Amino acid sequence: MPAELYAVSPLDGRYAGRTEPLRRHASEAALMRARVEVEVEYLIALAKLSATPFEFSAAERERLRSLYEEFDPEDAEFVKRIETEGAAGYAATNHDVKAVEYFLRERATDALGVSNWVHFALTSEDVNNLAYRLLVRGAVEDVLLPELRARRDELVELAHEHADVPMLARTHGQPATPTTFGKEMAVFAGRLGRALGRVKDAKNGLQGKLAGASGTYAAHVAAYPEVDWRAFAADFLDTLGLEQVEPTTQVNPCDDLQALFDALRAANNVLLDLNRDAWRYISDKYLGQEATEGETGSSTMPHKVNPIDFENSEGNLSKANSDLVFLGDYVTSSRLQRDLSDSTVKRNVGAAFAYCYIGYMKCGDGLSKVVPNEEVMRAELADTPEIIGEAVQTILRREGHADAYERVKELTRGRRVTIEDFHELFAELDVPEDVREELLDLTPETYVGVGADLGRSA
């Protein structure tokens, strides 16, 4: 029986195939690998200090780096055994970072004679905060951002292709000044593009902390008071692509993670808005959907092709946003210099990213199936001639008619009108003939301003 059927979470059950790209950034094995990377690079950095009594050859550095570059499932299982059962002569640590330290000793540092320098003067949070940021950065850079860019590009393509297709707009749910379908897609493309920039900036602004048990570098200074440990930490963090955050307590304050979560939530909100509008456009038959061969739309109504992809995306992005708000609020607080409640919470960052990722893909599935129904859009425009009332009263105001708004309101408010009703009004107006012709040329389909240009400019 497939294990996915018994998974507690849909992320590892129903959606396991879709979330697979996040495993190298969000799984426990990925966290182990990232911790190994931090510990190894820190050890190599220590060896470069003139104050420390050891150094590595190029071959030894290569050997050490292979521990994380070639970290495999067997290595992950070994680390887990050290933590939970004990292995290789070590008793069970019941401490995940200490298990990584012992893994390094067993695999390389004992042989190199430098085991006493592994995890030198560090607290577990020094390793964890950096490891998490390596994982978060990779997940956003390699998985989430490409999918968001794909949605943006699809919206741009729709905007360009359908820039000239006129469409009835609705404000407050009521018929309003016409737009074009392409222009409406351009709105979402522009919003998503700006949101992408904010996510990228937040990802590039991740910060690291390497300041010891209470953020004072006390153990470092006690061992080697002549070393400028603050400068050392800044340089080391720079090699990891992270900015230094100072001063801190034992924990990284995580304001950088909160900024990233907020940026992702803003991008998600754009797609949530798109999902809901697409759902309505499908309901109004402005958008048709290409049916998938053999797919069931309804268990009882054979004719239906439901907007399930947009609905699925909406649900997953809503779940993601809920998680991102919780994470951002939680990780930025810690009692006094440190409490451990954030440790279990941070293990759920990958789940929040997974819900984002599913939402992005499902939105893409929906966009790939929709086909604008120009005939329906134009028919509804023709059936709603009252929407040219705005243009009529504006032109009449230009011509000096102070009562222009009132006259059009009297004609259109609370009653169904035809284009002929407008033409009768125009015939009665005291305006020059060229202005009358200008009014007679007005149609719902052509009253779109520069909507087409806006669609093409996406």
C-alpha cells in the first residue's frame, strides 16, 4: 500500500509528487546537511586565523567540504542514529546539533586531529540560524521564485494576446466603464512583478548571527582575546552570503525572516485576487476552460467543468498565508536571551513554503486551461449600453452643460435603457453637430480609453 495514503499531512500524501522539489531545502535531512556545511565552513575559517594552531591543505579542505557536498541518505540516517539511539561509540545525544558534531568527528575530524575545534565556542543557535537561512534562501531562489516568475510571464502573455478584447468592468459588482481583458491581466502581471522584487530583496537580505551563547562572543574572547571576533564573524557570514546582524541575544532576532514571510504573503495575495477574479470570469462565461480528457467535473452533473485549479490555488495560498503570519509573529520573539519554543516552530517553514508552491502551480494549471470568450464579452457590452453614460456626461460637461450628470442620471438610473434611448437624448441636445456626431459614435465596445495600450505595455 502506498505510504502516501497514510501520510498525516497532504504535503507528504496527496501532494507529495508536487512538493518533491522542496525536499532538498525543507526536509530534516536537508537541515542536517546545512548544519554540516556551517560547521565545516566555520572550521575552515578558524584554520585561517593566525591565532589558531592548525591549518588545512587544499586536499583537506576538499575532503571536509565533501561531507556536505556529498551528504546522502546514509549520512542522514547515521546522524539520526547518533541522536536517537547512539552509534559509533557515542551514546544517544537527544540533541540534533551535537549529533552533527559527532558525525563530523567520525567522518573526518578525528583523522585530521582537529575534533576539539569542531563547534568551537559556538552555541547550537549559531549553527541553526545559519543553516535555516541557507535552506530558506535555496527554497525561495530555486523553487518559489521560478514558479512566481512563470505566473507573471503567463499573465504578461495573456495581457499582450488579448490587449484589444473589450470587456465589461464591474465596480461594487455593478456594470462600470469598460476595460479590456488584456489590461486586467496586465494589472495582475504588474502587481506580481513588483511583489517578486520584494521577495527577491528579502531573500537577498537574510541575516546571520555568530556571537555565542548570549550574543557577546564571550567564549571566543576568553580563548583568544587578541582576535577581532566581530570582524571574523562578519567575514564568515559574508562567505555564506549573509549579512551580519548585531547585537543579538543567543538567538538571531529573525526580523529578516519576518520580512521574507511578509513579502511572500504579499505575492500570494496577488494570486489570491487573481484566483477569485478568474473564478468569477469563468462563472460569467467570460472565460472558457479546456476540459481534460477523462476528468470528472461533478460527481452528479456530467456537463460541468469546474474551476478547480483556481479554487485549489486559493485554498492552498490561504493556508500558506495563515502559516506565514504565524511564523513571522512567532520567530521574532524569544523570552529573555533564549527559549526553545521557536525551534519546533521553525521546522514548519518548509510546510508554509510547500503550500505556497502548490498554490503557485495550481494557479498555473488554471491559467493554462482558460480561453477568453470574446463573443460573450462583446455581447454583454452591447447589452449594457448605460455604461457610456459616463462618457456622455463628461463630453457634455466639456461643452458647458452644467446639468449633464443629472440628464444622464435621469435617463439611466434604475431603468433599462437602449442605445436608441441615448440617440434620442442626443437629438434633443443643444450642441454643435460635430459634438452630436461624437456622441453618436460612442459604443460600449469602443469606450475603453487606452486599455489596449495598457495591456500591451505589461
